[in-house]
Amino acid sequence: MKNLDNKINNILGGIDFLAPWLIRLGLGVAFILHGYNKFPLPPQGLIDYFGFSPFLATTVALSEVFAGLVLIVGGLFKNSFGNLITRLGGLMVVVIMIFAFSIAHQEWFITVKLFTSEQIFLFLIGLFFLIKGNK
């Protein structure tokens, strides 16, 4: 077993730095696309479906795009600024997802639907970056 583990480490060890970037880029791009799909501003769908004001609907869309960008950009800085920016992006994702659960997906809370949807993973990955930052 240890021999196999060593062989895998020899093959993949040189690219292990990519693992957090794949998760960071996946979450960042997902949020950018979720927000961008609400353009043009204000997003009429949020206004009609949820009864949001134009200001709130616009804030939601821009916050999603900004959270994704902040997460990606935070990884480019290997210092305390990058760590702080990454944690800010993670916090934004967590807050957005809490509101999504409480407003858009109330019926999912602690059900099979929640744990079989992408939303729980967006929340958990955001929580990961909030806790870990760039570490």
C-alpha cells in the first residue's frame, strides 16, 4: 500500500498546488456566471418572482459576480492581503447562500433535495475559503 501511495505521490506531487485552484476557480466562475445570468440590471426575474426592489435585485446580481471575482483574485496574492481577500470572498459566498437557502429554497432546508443540489456544495466551499483563506 505504501509503495502505491509513493508512486501516486511521485506522479501527482508536482501538481498538487493545482487542487485548491481548481476548487477556487470552480466556485469563482460559478458565482460569476450565477450573477452574470441576472443581467441586464436590475434583474427582472428577481423582481417578479421574489418581489425584490430593483436596488436589492441589482445588489444580489452584483454581489454574486463580485464574490466570484474576489475569490479568484484573492488566490493571486500570496500574502496576508490575498488571505484576507479570499476570506472576504468566502464570507460573501456563505452569506449569499444562506439567503438563497432562506428565501429561494426554503423547502430544501435539511432535506434530501438540499444535499443532492449544487447549492450545498457552493455553501460548503465558500465556508472552506472563509475558514482557510489561502492557507
